[in-house]
Amino acid sequence: MAIKFQYNKTSLQQLEKQLKVRERSLPTIKSKESALRLEVKRTKDEVSRLEQQLEREIRVYENMVALWNEFRPELIQVKDVQISSKKIAAVVVPLLDRIEFETGHYSLFNSPSWYAEGIELLKQLARTGIEAEFSGMKLELLEHARKKTTQKVNLFEKVQIPGYKDAIRKVKRYMEDEESLSKSSQKIMRDNLEKRKINEEAA
């Protein structure tokens, strides 16, 4: 990224101001990045745990597969999924608060004895599946935010801060050279004036 500047005092002040802004905000961005990195790891572990749990629950479901032919699927459905959100290192992520199920009516006397257990198993299966889905969404949001924050840290640390420092150095050097050149030319002018004065007095 090329930093635009001019070789004057106003430009120098602007460059110094921009450099200060970046140097001051860099520690904050770095701490945000490390907080996000930690949260991404935690969420990855959570997703992995939920996926393994879902696999175990599906195996239990498959063990009863012969019985499921007798089951009426309309007996259970997800009625509502209540969500909220919270900020993690300034990133808004969804939180799963509650899952409500609606259970249809069935006869305790005429239905198979395992229906109640089957309904609970399906509830648990749906709950784990929804939790895993939410954790995956949360992970995507956190990963995206972490990548953007890392890019910003790298931009500040490796491009902008060194770029502003280099631009400031160039402007200062130019102004110093200009000042010494101005002093030299003033000295030459003074010397010439003195010589002329001496020559005039001699004449």
C-alpha cells in the first residue's frame, strides 16, 4: 500500500497523526485477535463433541430401526427454536436458548410400549443436531472475524506502520536537507554581500 504524502510540515503532521492512531490501536486489535483465536478453538472442540454425540445417538436410533416402522413420524415435531445473541470479542454470535417440541396424542394402551422412549430419543437427536448446527454457524462467524482481525494486524504491523515511519523519515530528511540548503545559500549570500561591501569600500 503506497502512502501518499507531500514534502511539507502539514503532510508530516498528518503522517505522524496516522502513525499514532495505528500504533495506539494495534495492541487492542492484537488482544481481540487472541481472544477470537481462543474462542475459535473452544467452538471447534464444541462442534467436534456435538458431532461425535450425534453419531452415537444415530447409532442408538439405528439399533431400533426395525421398531421405527411402527412409529408415526407426525407424533413429534420442532415447534420453536428460541435464539438470542451475545458479543464475543466484539463479534455478535447466535446463542441457542431453547428448543420447543410439539408431541402429538397417542394411546398409551394401544401404542407400542417403546413410543415414549422413542419420542425422547428423537427429541434428543433433534436437540443435538440443532445444537451442532448452531455451533457450526457460530464457528463460521468467529473464523471469519478472526481472519479479518489477523489481516488487520498484519496490515498495521507489516505494511502501514513501517510505511508511515518510512514516509515520515523521507519528509524529515527532505526538510532537513532543504533547511541546510537554505542556510548554505544564506551564508553564501552573506559572504557575497560582505565581499561586495569590502570591494566597494576599497574602491
